[in-house]
Amino acid sequence: MSYTTLAAGSDWDLTVDSTGNIAILEGPAAVAMDVACACQVFLGECYYNNTLGIPWQENILGKQFSGSYLAQKLEAEAMKISVVTDAIAVVTIDRTTRKVTATIRVTDDEDNTIEVTL
């Protein structure tokens, strides 16, 4: 059975399919969606499991941090997805514009390689 998850639109809200049902993603697209969601969660934000998430407020936003620190945190969150077997993150920090971008390459348990850009 293929891995599935709920689909989110560009506004990160649930979307509906052509029949009006909540849209579902399968396979690598589902893995990419769950990795992207997991890596954007603030530590403590998940009500029923406050150990999930990145310490955005505590250690990253408005703080001096290294790309390797953030890469490590992103990889750790990606690895919490049940079907992810490997995760490698590359973080780029533009100190002039203060823009941070990240790409996470994950491998799932069906040996698919999926690239997620944040």
C-alpha cells in the first residue's frame, strides 16, 4: 500500500479534489508534503505531542545560527516521518538579505528520492 496524506494548497490549507472530497496525496508527493509540514512546525506547536518541531523561536528566528545547525534540525524532523529512511538538508543563508532557504533530499522506504524545498 502506498503512503498517503492530506493535500494542502499553496496557502497550506486543505484542498478538495474534483469530486469535492478532501484531496489526498500518495507516494512520493505525500512524503514531500509531510516532510515540508514537519519542517515548518514550531517546537511545542503540536498540541498532542509538543516534542515535535523545529526550535524556530528559541534558537533560530532573530538569533545567530549556522546553516549546519538548521540542517541538522530539518534532517531530524524529516526522519520522524515513518517512511523516511534518509534525509540530507542543505541550508543557504544570505546574510545581506537575511533570507534562508533549505532543500531536503529524503529517501523513502520504497527507495524513492524526493527533494523538498523550503
